[in-house]
Amino acid sequence: MCGIIGYAGGESDDTVLERLLHGLSNLEYRGYDSAGIAVANAPLAVEKRQGELSELERALTDGGTDSDDWIGSDAVDGFDGPTGIGHTRWSTHGPPSDVNAHPHTSPNGSVAVVHNGIIENYCELREELSAAGYEFRSDTDTEVVPHLIDQERSAGVDRFAAFRAAIDRLEGSYAIAAVFPGCETIYVARHESPLVLGLGEDGNFLASDVPAFIEYTNQVVYLDDGEFAAVSPSSVTVSDESGAVVEKSIETIDWDPEDAGKSGYDHYMRKEITEQPRAIRDCLRGRIEELGGTVSLPELEGLESPSSVQFVACGTSYHAGLFGERLLQRRGIPAQTFVASEYDADELPVDEETLVVGVTQSGETADTMRALRGANRAGATTLALTNVVASSAARECDHVLYIRAGPEISVAATKSFASQQVTLSLLATALADTADPSSSASREHLRELRRLPDHIQSVLDDSNARSVAEAFLESDAYFFIGRGYNAPVALEGALKLKEITYRHAEGFPAGELKHGPLALVTEATPVFAIVSGREKTSATIGNVTEVQARGAPVVAVTDSPETVGSHADYVLEVPETHPAVMPIVANVQLQLVAYWLADALDRPIDKPRNLAKSVTVL
Ligand code: M6R
């Protein structure tokens, strides 16, 4: 996710620049591909660069930017205004570049804007503004905002009213901050993207996340959706959509600055587990038309209906592929998943009617890239399903579908897996519609996808996974079973547990147990059974009784505790939902079990031994 910092300090010296750069460096942990700042000198002083923060700092000290000729300041001395904003960008629209970096400005430099989130109606707005004579320099959705503000300002509207009027035109999610030349107030707005204000003794802050300013103040005000704020060196005023002033409570943050990047959590993994509702909302944004039961994925424009689909992926992404395969097969589309390192397009039926989908969070995994390149050479159409804009997979495939999970720091994949499953659900619906125009997408499935963030939130709020994990601290091994849609999640539950606890764990399609693994089952091997109350229930319960007969304790992960509970020693409950949505929620319980077990065993959860976040060797 992108990071925002703003500081209204009032002094005309280097303090603003220093605090903005410090704030940006505190936000680096979120991941970014470019960074920039704007200081409210008159004219505005703006600098932005692709790459690390050091590139931005070098540009500031070397003097000026060559991409914006209206910018008056050409040395770091020019950045001494009273107030400023900064941004670290994680690309969502347009590849990482100097021009796509924030802040974005109106062509005449009347305003500079930083933005987190996704503006869904930016194409319409861009068209409208272009017709009105505005030139666009970047590929971003954000650039419509300064132009909208400028349009209002040109009509004589005052700064805050112009800002409000522009925000009023936006659909989607945003945390937005704007500065105007020579003005010491920063104007901000929030809708479905976090924004927090920091009340300091020598000035006030705003940021996407507390770590940006934690060294300067621990007194914070969290903005809610639909709220605006005017942040000046001496005051902070929050108002609602109608302009009425809102009294906000001031909270005191007691985190150690060192841990602040984890938002108060002990580990990035736990933080990323809790980010799943937000990640899924972002993933779904603008992609479902629920009433008509349709999915809109403009990224797939021009994609011919494939005769078959092959998924290539590794690790957790491979498990997502197995889930996608099941979704497609149920819609009558032949699909198969391959461990990428085993995939050889020359030995498989691959032709121009085959769609090969590389599922890869990083977009850089060497095994997956090799498989995709082989598929390309064999004439297949390729699609990258990835989290990283302009990654190798995104650049080299014919099509790309972003999962929009935001940066994932912990080596163990968590929120990216959920976002992959959701994106695959959309892809399957979109392909099924193309393959057979008479088949309408399952409305219930789409409705339950929409409700998924709430389902996951309820698990996060009420999970008993910690006590279940602590009940099995000394077990010999951990087994995971599930059928149908739940089988890939059984494999993923085992992978997560072994990866961060260093304990032996295996996952199986439930029916496979009796063909060998049952020999390992004892009273010292808990079995986690993922059981849907609506599909294959009695068959999976049959497998549960097989392991119980061998003395194994059973943990049922289920949306039907009344049916399944009596067959289990422990229940990890999830809300009742569609059978193709249930495993996404069930997996959150398994992530928490793995997390709490690793925590109790004092493992280095975010950086397990021998593992790397991105595996770029074959
Ligand atoms: O970036 P990718 O999705 O291509 O990575 C694939 C695997 O290396 C990755 O999913 C790995 O299995 C995870 N660390 C597991 O948590």
C-alpha cells in the first residue's frame, strides 16, 4: 500500500522537509516503488522519483526535477515552506516511474495532491477533463484530482470548497491530502483508506499510518469514512460531508517507535492476516455488478474464450491455482494446475487456444517465469495473476490481472492468498460468461464474495485459534484434510504451519487419508478437517470418524458446527456461506493456528529459516 505523510509546521526552514523525509522513511516498511514530496512554497516545490527514497533525496540535493518545468524551486533551499505532503507509491495504475510518482499537480501548479486508494471512475473523469483542455502527464487515476480542484479554483471557489467539490466527484477509495502554494493548511479527505492525524506540540501531522510521525507525537485522531480535515500548524478541524464540524476523540498511542511499522502487532504476518478484509474490498472494487450477476474485468479485453486453462505456480500460489482449477472445472472449463518447476509446455497439449495463468504474488518467481516463457513460446495465451504492478510476470504475459493485496512483508503468504482466491473467483465467472453466454454467474456466489470481508472480520474478532494452537504445542505432526473446494486450503494450512513453526505438517484431499497417510495417525497427531455444511459434508465426516477411531484429536473448521461439531474435539467456526467462499474464510482460522503455534514456540515468524519472500533462482 502507498504511504502518506503531511506536516504543517509553520516555520520557514528545513523542518518541514526533514520531517516529510523522515516520515517517508518510517513508511518504507509498507513497500513502495517511488516517492515524492510537495512543499507549500509559492510557487509549490515538488520533487518525485522512481526507486528508493535515496533517489528522491539525491534529486533534492542535486536540485530540481526535469519533468515539471513550472516548478520554481531548483534546489533543496526552495523547499522551506510552512507545510508539505509526501508519498511512497505502490503502483496500481501505470508502472513505477518519475511521472507516475506522487504528488500530482495541476498543470499550472495551483495544487499538489497525494492519494492512497483506487478511483474507480477515473476514466470518465479523465475524458471529461481532457475535453475541458486538461493535459494528463501520468498514467495514474490520481491525476484527475488536482485537475478537478484546479477547475473549481479557476471558477473562483475557495481552497477548501474546491477540494470538497473535487472529492465529491470521486467514486472508489481514497485517503487524499492537498497543498496549495503559500498556504499553510493541508486539506485531507478519507473514504475506505486509512488516514490518521497527529497532534504535535510544534505542528500537526497527517499520515496513512501512525509510524510516519510516531517520534514527534503519540496523540492521534483517526478519521472516519466521509470525513474531511483542515490541518494547519496551530489547529486541526474535522468536518463531515455536509461541512459540519465533528468533535473527535484524541487517542494516545503507546507503541514503541521501533515496532510501529507493524501497527502495534508483534509481527507483520499478524498484521497482514488482519488486513485481509481491506485487501479483499480493494480486490473486488469496481469488479462486480451484483444485480446483473456479472463480473467486469476490463484487463481481459481481447482475451479469446480458451479451450482449456493451465495454472502454473509455486507454494501458496500453487494452492490458489488448485482452487482456481476447481472453480473453472465446475463451470465446464477444462483446467489443470501445475507446480511451475514441473511444467514443460513442450510435453503438454498447449496451443493458441490454451490460456496459461501464472499465479504469483511477487511476479518474479523464477520457476513460474520459466513456465510462462515456455508457454509463450508454445503459442499459448498467457495471463499473469500477480500483486506487483510491472513485475516480470506482468510485463511478459499477454494479459495481467492484479490481485490488489498491497505489499506483503512477511515471508509467509497470507493476505495475498486470500486476494488470489478472490481474483480467481472473478476470473472463473468472467471466463464462464465468455465461454457460454447463456450461463449467468451465480448471484449467490457474487453476493457472498461481497460479504467475504465481513465474514473474515468476524473470524478475526472471535477466533479461538490461539487456544486450539496452544492445546497442541507438543504434537508429533499436524494433518489437514478437506474435499472439493476445501482440499487446496488443507494443503495451504499445512504449508503455513510447517513454514513458520518448523513442525511436521501435511495436507491431503480427505479421501486420500486411507490410502497411506492413515498409518501415521495417532493420538499425538491432531487432524484439522475443513468441512463445508453444504457440500461433501457426510463424506468428509466419514474421514473424520476414520481418524478419530485411531485416537487422533479432531479440529473441525466449519460453517456448520451443529452438523459437524459432535464429530470434533474442537471447532473453529466460520460464518455460513457459499461453498466456494467458505474455504477462503476457513483458511484465516488456519493462518491464526499456525501463527499462534509459532508464537508460542518463539519462532522468528516473519523470516523463517532458509526461506525468502521472492524466490528468483531455479
Ligand atoms: O511470489 P510467488 O507467489 O510466486 O511465490 C511463490 C512461493 O514462493 C510462495 O507462495 C511461498 O510458498 C510462500 N512463502 C508461502 O507462504
